[in-house]
Amino acid sequence: RVIFADAPPGSLGMMMNTKKAPFDDPRVRKAMNLIIHRQPINETLARGKNLIGTPIPCGFSWSFPCEEAEQMPGMRELNGEKHPDDIAEAQRLVQEAGAGPGTRLELSCRLVIEYCDVAQIMKSQLQQWLGWEISIRPLESTAGYDVYRAGDYQFAVQANSFSFPDPDASAAAFRKDSVSHTQRTFYYNEAAEPLWERINTETDEEKRQELVRQVNDILMEDNSWAYAYHPIYGWPVNTRIKNFIDPISRGAYMQWDQIWCDTC
């Protein structure tokens, strides 16, 4: 067999309901991006193959190198451990917001793919470093979507997809009036809004890359998502199949209507 690796078809992490305390406070939302230890989650579930969970995925010509992403606050490590400065800052932020040790919260997850596995790891991290008391709320898949749309949750492990690797497509969870996840977190960052259209229309690659860096920095400061990773999937293809054309992103081709093999 031959395995074709795809560009990330989406992003997976913590989705916060900004109408529910404590996630109605931007300090707590920033703390979530700082406190998640992404490397152990990635290593446990994907042997470290996934891209680290910056708001905008790294490694593309229009974004920033993954080496740079891995040194950002919330992403960085020190001697293979969660960076102590990020832990301390997250602790300070939640304390200021009145969500210190002993805060009781319910972390939801739909019973599909790795959502509830990630939830268990995040629960352990949040209990260890913030002293939160967290219970896991598993949800049947379709019912879970109904719960999220109704806003009947505090925070959850969830993913959002983008059908092709482009910064404008990856912004589906963040932009105003998104029919996808902005309607489940009830939030968008107003400071980022003017940049999306500029990113979508800028033809100079270096200028576009700088705009993407700016919007990533804005979302690191305040966002209703704290991604753990951007998953990398692979297509195992039997070696007897010749001239297979692998799709850019598997999430866009679930009906197989655009999968083909060139004529031998």
C-alpha cells in the first residue's frame, strides 16, 4: 500500500460557549489557549503527526512555519514540559476572572471520532494546573449538535472543517455570521473582522502572510476556540491501483464524486 497524507481538513479542540460563565470572560478564553498542553494530546492520538493548534494552521506558504508556531505562548514547551510561564499566566487570568481552583464545570463531547478521548486528557490538564473540578458529559452525535446549537453547554471538545487549505477557508469558525461554529460559540472577534476580507483579496504573498500572522495573534488573545491540533489524515491505497489522484482534503470528498484514477 501507499499512504497519501492530506492537508488538514479541519481543526479540533476546545469550543467555548461565550454566553456561559466563565467563558463569557475574555480572560478565561485567553487562559484556555495558554493552558492546553497540546504536544501530549497530539502524541497520544496521532504519534505527533498533527499540526499544533494555533488558530490558523502552520506550515503553508500563506501562514507561518510550524517551528515558529511551536514557540508561541500556549504552544511552547520548556525541556519537554508545558512552559511554566504559560501555566502561571493562565492561573493569573482565571483567578482574576473569579474562576480559580474549585470551579465546577461540565466538558461535553460527542461520541464520535476522538472527541471524548481528547476531553479526558484536557480534563486532567485543567484539573492539574487550574484546580477546576470537571465532569465529562458524553453526547450522542446528532443530539450533541442540537445541544450546541441551543447553547445548552459550557464548553466542549469539537472540530470544525475547512474544505481546502486556505486562510479564508480556515476562518469558518471565527468569522461573523458563520453558519457553522460561530453560531455555537456565540462569538466572533471584532478586531479580526477587517482582516479576513484583506486576506481573501491580497495577491502579494508576503503581505498576505503578514495579515495571517496578525489575525492569528488577535485570535490567540481572544477566541472562542482553543485548538489542540489540526489533524493530518492519510489515504491508504493498494499498490495495484495505479495513477491515483489524492484529494487535497478528505473532508471535501466524502461522496467520492471527485476521486479518480488517471488513465494508465
